Amino acid sequence: MKKPTVVMFGVGAMGSIIARMLLERDAEIVGAVARSTVGKTLGEVSSLEGDAARVVVEADAAEVLARTKPDLVVMTIASYMEDVKEPVLTCLRHGANVISLAEENLYSWHTSPEDTAEIDRVARENGVTYTCSGHQDGYWVQLVATLMGTAHRIDEVRGKASWNVDDFGPELARDQQVGDTAEEFAAWLGTAERPPTFGRNSLHAVAAASGLTVEHSTTETEPVFATEDMRCAALDTTVPAGRVIGFTDIDVVTTKEGPRLVLEMTGKVYSPGEADSNAWVLKGEPDLDLENQVLPTHLTTCATLVNRVPQVLNAEPGYVTVAGLPRLQYMGGPISSHLA
Amino acid sequence: MKKPTVVMFGVGAMGSIIARMLLERDAEIVGAVARSTVGKTLGEVSSLEGDAARVVVEADAAEVLARTKPDLVVMTIASYMEDVKEPVLTCLRHGANVISLAEENLYSWHTSPEDTAEIDRVARENGVTYTCSGHQDGYWVQLVATLMGTAHRIDEVRGKASWNVDDFGPELARDQQVGDTAEEFAAWLGTAERPPTFGRNSLHAVAAASGLTVEHSTTETEPVFATEDMRCAALDTTVPAGRVIGFTDIDVVTTKEGPRLVLEMTGKVYSPGEADSNAWVLKGEPDLDLENQVLPTHLTTCATLVNRVPQVLNAEPGYVTVAGLPRLQYMGGPISSHLA
């Protein structure tokens, strides 16, 4: 079986790690597309070595795809359907399978039904597959759906996850309204036009992976306040006690079959000693739980995507979500040894 | 799709819970086989109600199978291949699919290869499937294999699980050598002819579910000593400090592809405040972990088996392990709605 050929669409932090992992799995990187580092080599924008290091980043995706005819495009450029739809369609029309980190596309049949149907149609017409994977695939969907598989009756499944604003720089800190007063936060929340939460798309994927039919989806947002003066490294400032240090999105998905799915996702400035965790509690017969305390999210994001590559290359054409792929599985050996 | 018909082979504690869960999933219980309660009804030996309560427990499996021609037999009579092989073959030869709790059969290709091959052959000849599921399926195989699917490189996966001798009565307490001196334990261990550990079979299933090739399997056994005088309810006695309160089996499975799989299983008398847990640590890129603290094992055993029923009825003929079935999934709605 020949090595799969890959074009990297996006060569930032995630793209660079994924490219290295793909090379360690015997893929061949034949092209790179990005907006901001055009003309540089992958060796210059990442730590890649060997032939892949000499691949030059280009701006014109269609040109790269027409020339290199890759088996797969790895897309790491954006989170939302509106930002990835046209780039994905371009890849599919050039006969390339696509796997992305676009969080909304983990399961976008409810949040962007028309665009999802268009991607599905174009993928089928061209005999290729589009899938989104990443950290959510493993920790918010597959582990949860597997835990649910050990229950006889489910009333509610509730997940709690969090991330530290200080891990992501000033832009995201401002997005999380760090430093707001309660009044400022309420005013922002009342008028904010926010895209769908990643939690909602993840719960839709959990439902699909469990054969459940989504009825209603709601999101509530609650501010988290500093209980004492707190240092915010991302903004290089001190947040006074009583001001906002971030917020929690509480996504609730109800299903026709009964189980209620909830995900509480908090992005805030951490206190010393606080760490990410991923914790799920199931209420039903019986009550169950699951927790991960070690969460190197950037690496699980990339590793999970790479482990999905042979499944995506083997999948039926169309928009195939991780709810419709086989069980998430560690890849022993090169990608080519797992191709059908 | 018609209701699947089921014969219960074994009507003890687990069989009774499973029968109730099956009825709540719209299965029809058409027969019952057991050694010790022959002539009683399922209503008398369990809390079942309705038509199923009037099913009479019989001794002659072949006669029950020939008369009732069930779609499925649920077997809850023993843990090891040598004890279930003939009953399983009888069911398969009567054209019934079988799902069991026989722990060795979770993955018995390495521990009982010839018997496993015979079961596989007879199942294929009769167009039916034999699978073993239970608590291990969810907590020692599927969750672990899914966690592994979020790693790029795995050096070692190590699980720790435990159970309380006092939950299982005097026979198992004596099996765990409770009350032995260190010398008595060493003498017993030196000559004991013990069957394969359930840990070994579970790790073999993890390897199979992850596309890994088993090289070597070893088991080491270490006593656990009382650090102070301890009450053992199962034996209605006090174990003096320094005496054995149980032991730990440490199973190690090495694989051709590199990952080393380890399961430390401790069965001992618990101290006040100690509780079961299921904890796994993965060393590699990146390091990862997983823990369950709520472990109602008898219910997860039964619920997991029941959730596997449609997959077993849909499966290709043969000895199909849980490593070869689709992802473990919660069953919303009746069994019949999940049949292909």
C-alpha cells in the first residue's frame, strides 16, 4: 500500500504538530497552504526535517491541489462552518479527502444544516470524505458515549470541562470578558452575537453516537468572578476581586428517547493550583462517572486527528462525523498498513 | 421487526438482573436453564413479573433449545472456557446466538486457542455468533482502547482496579488466602494451579481492539498484608496485623508494535473508607489518564451485556469478541429497533 499524500491547509501550531506526527506515521507531505507564511518552507515555519521541510507554503489552494492531487488535506485554519465551508468545498472538488479541526464540524447537522448538506453532497459527488476530529472527539464524545454504553437507563449525562484563559493570549482573554464588572458582563451578554458553542456540537455528536434524536438545544452563559485579586498573565494585569475572570457556557441537549445531555464549559483565569480536568457524571441505572485529570489538549487534539486518518481514508464518501466512524483506535504502525 | 426471543442459561443474581433489563428492552424470555432451581418459575427465583415470571427453570438445555428455538441465549453460569465450552457448543448447534459473562471468553484466542477455534467453527457452521461482554468490556477494554486512540505514541498503559473480598462471601475470601501468614501464602502461590486471570484476557482484548499483536503475557502475584488488625466480614473473623488480606495479580502483555499493557487487579479486604476504582495511566506522547470512581459492577456488568445484544444479533457468524464489535453504545429504545 503506498504512502498517503497530504496537503497541510494551515501551518500554525496545530498544523505543525500534526505534520510531524503524520511523517512519523509514514505519510508524505506534498504541499502546504496558508495565508500568513507564504513563500517560507515548512522547515522554516515548523521543526520538520527531511523532504517535508523543503515544501513551500503557498497561498492558492486550488493551484496546490491541482498540482499535487493529495489523498488527504489536513485543515487547521478555523473553527466555524462559515470560515471553512469554501476551503473545504475547494478540496473536495479537487478529489481530496479532508480532515479538519473545525470544531463546529464535529457535528454540524443542527447548527449549519444547509452548509453541511452541501458539503455532504459535494463530497459524495467527488467520492471523498470530510470529517472533523480533535480533542473533543476523544474526551467529549467517544469516552462519554462509551461510558453511556455501560448504563441501562440514562436520565442525564453531565460533563464539566475547563480551560485556562492564561494559556491562550490576550485576544481570547478579552473574548472571555476578563476584567468586566458584573454590569458590563450582563450588557455584553445581552447583545453579544456569539457563534454556536463547541459544547453544543459535541453533545450533538454524543447523541448521534448513541442513536439518540436531538429535540432541543439551549445554551446559558454564567460569569465567573474573582473571589480575590487575581493575576491575569494573558492581559498582563491584575483583576480586582468581584470582577469577571471568564465565564461558563452550559449547553443542554434534550433527546426524544429521554437522556438529557449537558456540558458545562468554563474558560477563565485559573488560580494557582487549578488545572484542567474533564469530568462526566451519568444519572440513571446505574449512576456512573468518568474523569481525566491529565489533559495535554494540544497533543490529544493532534494525536486523535492523526489516529482518525486511516478511518477517513477508508470511509464512505460524504460528510462523515466521528459518530459514524469506527471506534477511535490507536494506530500501531504506518497509516498505509491500516488502509482497506 | 419482531421481539427477539431469549433463553436464560443461568438464573442467579446476574441472570435475574439481565432478564429484567431484557424485558425492559422488549425481549421475550421463552425459556430458562439452570442446575439448582429446576422446576421453579422465574417469578420464584427472581423479581420478574408478567409472562416471563411463569417461565419454568429446566435442567435439559438441549430440550429447551429444541423446543423454544431462541434468537439468543444469555449465559451466566461460569467464568472459564473449560466450564462453558460444552454448554456454548450446545446452544450454537441449536442455531442460537450466545452472549455470556464467561470472563475468559472476553478474548480467549491466547489462553484457550483450540477450544476458541472450535467454538468459532461451530458458530460459523450454524450461522450464529458467540460473544462475551460484561463490566470488563466497558471499563477494562473499551474506555482504555478509546483513551489509547487519543495518543500518538504509547510506551505503556497501566490499569489499577480492585474489589472488596467482603462483597463476595466466604468462598472467595478463602480463594484470596485471607488470614494466611506470609509463609503460608508463599507456599500456596508456589504450588497453586490457578486459571488465567481475567486481567490477561482483558489486556488481550485491549490489544486486539487497538490492532496490536500480543508477544508475551505474564502474571505476577503479590500478597497484600494487614497493616493493623482488620475485620473480615466475609469470614466473620479478625485478621491480625501482618497476615494476608488478599493479593494483587499483575498482568503484563507485551506487543510486537511496542505498547506494553499492564493491569494490576487487587482483591482484598477493604479498610473503612476504601472503595473500588478503575484507574488507567498511559505513558507515551502524550501521557494520559482515566479514572472511574463510581463502580456499581454488578449493574454495569448486566447493562453492558444488554447493550451488546443487538450488536451480537447483527454480527457476522463466529466467535466475535468485543474487540471486533462496533463501539459500545447505549441502547435507546427496544432491542428490535436496533436490529439490521
